[in-house]
Amino acid sequence: MLQDPPDVTGRDLLRLATTHPAVAYRSATERIAWAETSGDTSDLVVALRAAGVAAKELGFLEDGIAHLEQALVHAGPSVYAVAQVRMNLVGLLAARGDTNRALAEAGRAQGILRGADAYRLAANTVCALARAGRIADADTLAASTLTKLRQGDDPVALAGMLSNLGLARALRGELNEAERFLNEASVTSEKHQLGLQKAMARANLAFVASRRGDIPRALRLYEKAEPDLTGERMAQCRFDRAETLIHAGLPGEARKLLTSALRDAEASGYRCDLADGLLLQAHAELTDDDPETAVITAGKAADAFTRQGRLGWLPLTEHLLLRARWETGERSAVLLGTAMATADRLASAGWSEASAEARIIGARLALHLGRPAEQMLVRVARARAHGPAALRVVAWHATALERQARGDLRGALAAVWSGLSVLAEHADAFTAHDLRARTARLGADLTELALRLSRSARELLIADERRRALARRPVAVRPPRDPRRAAALAELRLLSSAHALATSRGEPAVALNERMAELETSIRAGAHSISPSSRSAAQNVPGLRELSEALGDRMLLQLVRIDDALWGVTLVDGRPQRHRLGSYARASQQVHLLHSTLRTLVEDEQDSAALRSLAQATQRLDDQLMAPLAIQASELVIAPTGSLHTLPWNVLPSVQGHPCTAVPSATAWLRARTSVDHSSSRVVLVAGPGLVHAERETRILRRVHPNALTLAGPRARAETVRQAMDGADLVHMATHGEFRTDNPMFSRLLLADGPLTVHDLEDLATPPRTVILSACDVGRGGADDAVIGMVGVLLALGARTVVASASPLRDAASPAFMADLHALMASGTSPSRALAALPRSTGLLGLTCFGAG
């Protein structure tokens, strides 16, 4: 006996295919079976159309096309029904990358469909045109159809058209218009309870936020959109998120995301998205300092676009190839011609920002080759005021180079400062230390030019301070406490303890490693998506008079690297001087050798070969860095650069006996010196697990601080310690430490329930005034002069002074030395003076004073 058809109309089934594809696919499959049995051809065609559209949304693109091809056969007798099937085919063929056939099918259906069907055809055609790279044509068709859709009764088509129109405007750089259309799409979707369409609008709004440079907002919107997306929509969202990560200065993370997204897109048959993803992958590789690989990947993208007939995207591929060749160091007349031709093709295709960037590369090439560039720069003058921060920075850089070539050094410096102001405003959007540090890389060429143009010690010091300020988050910019992040950090601690136990037993820990990696990614993503509660002004670089008054009889030494040349700027008694200090690479090599010998001496303090090596390395460093300065000051404040941040300065013969503090920058030192003292006199002593001397060290320190809060054994749990640190005057932690070179924000101190990471410290409302970390390696910092790590972030959060080691410590020597150090500090001696006054065994030479001193 023949059963009744499923209780849903054909129109409702087709609408479900785009709003609830999983439900629609099940219902359509049932309806296909019923229609085939009943012989109802018209119902079969509708069911096949619904199944095809739903399959595409679910990630089964080839199945979807097969359903529509079958529908085309059954619809044969009806011209109108055939046109309806062709209308659906347009979207699926475009997703497969077959844009020529998609547009041909649209042309065959044109003029046959009426009313809502005609508008749906227009919406699908807009998508196909955009995918072919014909953005202007897509925009024109969308705009002409929009009024009729607004007057109709098809909210799904209206929301889709608004999203497509918004995305087209965003790609053309018209971000305000894009946001207006996408907000309307979101409101329409909300009104008609269209969850998928709302998620699509949200993902596209994230794309616009990313293009504006508001990376935290973009990442938040992607996070909200992804759970409601499936199939191709999910693939597109992941590709857009990867682009945002690239703009955020996280190309490594973008490459990882793209690898999995490309694999999934290929498996689902989304060849159109696959080509888009290859272009993005080349972009990520280029940003990740891998231009040679980027050239190869961009070539694959170009091949894919050509095979798919998507010739409108080829100029963007040529643009990326141009950038990659520039980054490989090519400076030929041939490349200059390529740059100008590429710029013209990009402009003709409507890619104004990419065209401007190509012209800037052309201008820089012309200047390098000794050819006039003024006319080229006039054509990109608009780029200095409009577009993404990275483009504006590059435009100002090119302007500075052109003015320099004309001998206008004052004008060149003015252009440099304008570009750095753009970069500072962009960096101020980030609360995450690592994002801000990476953002500073956008202006690496510009800041290097600022250093090169500096004609005096004063100008060099100010330029270098402005460079460092870009990478250092202002203390006023603090992320709010996030319960989800706190929960993720707690789980990470639990898994870290389980991992340590499994490792000690020789048991496999693959699942633990995978989950820990997932948690770290989640924690980082959460930190990256936080916007500052209020925009703080860019950090002000202090004037020489203010800095000199604070220094008193101290000497400031700021190390500046220009290519391989190392310069030292000293400021003593208000008088800045500039000193050439030889090769940065040579100094860096000696620092590396010094650390290698210190590690050997921690194991055996009597190793004669290591002692000789240590003496040689320290003397070479002293001869190169300190001897030319003829130190006469009573105390030193040193702002190192690059790998010199890890140098324990007190080991140098000229520095021994001088109180010395290392700082991220002169501005950071001044801020630490002038910070408001805590009213608290609370002292916290912490002893971590697995360290033989730790509890003995805290017991000895109790003699100096009898009222101290002591956390040892099971009481030394991460959250308990963090809460105790908040607002304390002095915190001493004796525990195992680890610096994470791959991710400094996960550098850690081992406590009873697992690691206390740098991310945990972000939740301190009031950081301790003074922190002493009796732990190996946690005095190190990453991200070059951003100095990200345990010490760098504590100082950025507002701690006054941190004592830590950038190398391993000899456990047995630590308790007695720390007791003497605390005794001197308790008597009123500053940490830097106390460190300088105490003799140290070789196993403790890595201890350094950071911050105010």
C-alpha cells in the first residue's frame, strides 16, 4: 500500500535546504523514495532539488550536483522546472569551481523564471560572478535586485543577497557600506529566525572587522559564527579566519588552520574554495618569512584559477607573486616592469588596495635602481590615509624613501613618524602581549629606516624608544578576567600533571599531548579576541630631560641594532652619546657560548674547560660592549636588544660591583621607577614540588620575614599562589621553571597542581611590587625586544622589580645566597645593589635584576 508523502510542502522543503540542511536532506531523501514509487515526477524534481542544495550545505558537493543532474533529466518536459533546476545548479557549480558553466546555466534560466525564482537566480548569479572575480558585475547585479527582494517574501534570498553584496563591498575596500549591508542581513535573519543565514552574516562581519584591523572583534565574531555553520560555509569561515590570523601577525597558526581547511575542502569537492585557500596559504607562507614556498603555492593557485575560468582572481595571484619575489631580495628592472604592469591590472580589476601596494613596491624598486619614483608615489598618496594599517605603513615608508632620495631628510623623518603613528594606533587595539609584539613587525622596515635616518645620539635613542613602545603593551591596557580561560588553564594544569606522571612511568601520552595542544590553542585564541576596555593613548616616549632627572647619577645604556651593526647610546648627566660597538652577530655568538658554559657549570662548578670558556666569552663581550663606554657611573640601566636580553650583565668584568638592572626599554624603566608603591607590606614565600632545596629555602627566608605567608607542599597550588601574589609587596618563588621558546606566554613555574603560566599572571589585578624567581630559565624573553615571558609580562603588568635567571641555577647554592639577598633588601638595599654586593658561585651567575632596580 502506498504511503502518504512526507508532511512538508515542496516550497518549505527547498527553504529548509538552506536553513536546516540536515533536516531537509533527511526529508528530501524520504520524499524522493515516495515520489519514485508514486510516479509523481514534479514532486520528485522538487525533492531532488532540495536534496542537492542540502547536500552542498552539508559538505557533499558532488552528491548534490548528481541530485540536480538527475532532477534536470526528470524536469525535461517542463521548461520552467528545468530553469528552476538550473537556478540551483548555479550555486553548486560555482562552489565546485566550474564558474563558466555556472554562469552559462544562469544565462539559460534567465528570462524564464519569474518573481521570487528570478530573484533567487540573481542571488546565485551574484555569487558565481564574485567567485569568478567579476566583483564589479556582481555588485551591479546585486544592487539592481536588492529593492525587489526587499519588497518580496523570501527572507532567505534577501539575507543571502545582502551578505553577498556586503562581502563584495568589503573586497573592494568599501567597509562602511559592507557593514551596513551585513548588519541588515543579520537583522533580517534574526527577524525570521534564520540561524544559518545569521551565522553567515556574522562571519562576513568578522571579515569586515578584520579588514578594518580590529582583529579581536573579528576573532570573537568568527568564534560565535562557526558553531552554526556547516559544509562550504564552514570552509569559507575557516579560510577567512586564517586571513585574519595572517593580518594579526600569526602566519604560523594560519598555516596550520589552512592545512586542515584545505584538506577538508578538497574532500568535500569545494574546488572553488580550494583555489581560494591556496592563495591564502601562499599569503601565510610569505608572511611567515617563507617567500620561496609562497612562490610555488601561488603558482598552484594561479593554475587552479585558470582551470576554473576564474580569471578575475589572477591579478591578486600576480600581486602575491610580486611581493614574494620582492621578499626573496630580487631588485631587478624586470621586477620593476612587473610591478607597474601588475598594479595597472589590479586597478582595472577594481583591487585598489592591492594596486596601491604593487605601486609602492614599484616605487621602492625605482628608488633602489636610481630611477625617479615621484609620479608612482603620487598615485598611491591616498594609501597613506586609507586602507588597512599595513598598507598605510608601507605607503609612508615609500614616501620617506622618496624624500630621502631627494635629500629632504626632515621630510623623510616626518613621513617615518607619520607611519609609526599609524602603526601605534593599530597596535593599541591589542591586549594580548604576543599579538602586539607581532603587530610591531608590520613596521620593521619603517622603524629600521627611522634608526638609519637618526643623525645624533638623541634622535637614535628617541627612534629606538618609539620602536620598542610598539611591541610593549601599556600597563593601562588590561584584559578582563575570563572564567572560560581560567577553566582552560585549570584543565591544562591537571593534564600537565598527568602527562608528567605518564612520562615518568614510560607510558604513552599521545592523547594528553593532543588535548594540551588544543587547550593552549583555545587559551591563545581567547586572549587574542579580547579588546581593551578602553583605547589607551600610545605610550609616550619620555624626553631626555625627564629621563636624565630620573637617572640621577646612573648611566643608561641602550643597545640598538641596524642590520648587523650594533650601536650603544649612553645617557649620563643629561648628555647622550652614540658609540659603535661592532657586530651584533659576534656579540650574539658570545652570549650563546656563555649560556652553554653556564649550563655546564651548573652541573659541575669545577669544570676547567667550561671555566676557561666562560672567562673568554665574558672578556670578549666586555671588550666589545663595555670597554668603549668607559663606565664612570655608580649604577647601570641597560636596555639590551635581541639575544642580548638574555645576557647576565653582572658577569662582565667592567660591570662587576656596579648595581645593574636590565630593562625592555628606557620608557619601561622610567615607568617602573615612578610606579606608585603598594600600601601592602605582605610577603609571600612559595616552595614548588620536586626541588630539593625549595622548602629549605623558604624556611631560611622565614627568619628574614617571620610574618610571611608561606605556601609549600600541597598548599602551593597555582590559583592559591596567584591570589596570594595579587597586591603583595614581595613574592619569592623557589620552584622549577621552564621558558617556552615556541610560545613564551606558556612559560611556567611548576606548582603542586601543575604549572602557573604567564597567562595566569594576566589575571593579577595588582601585581607584586617585587618578585624573586628562584627558578631556572624564566628570566628569558621571546619576540625580540617585546621581551615576552615571565619577567617581561610581570613588568608590563606593573611590577616594579623582578629578579630572575635566564639560565639554569644550581639548586644547592641557592638557599644561602637568597637568605643574604633578602637580608640586604630588608635592610633597605635595593635589589640591584644587593645583587651587586653579594659574591656568587658560578651556579648562580645567571641571576639578573630587571625593572626599576
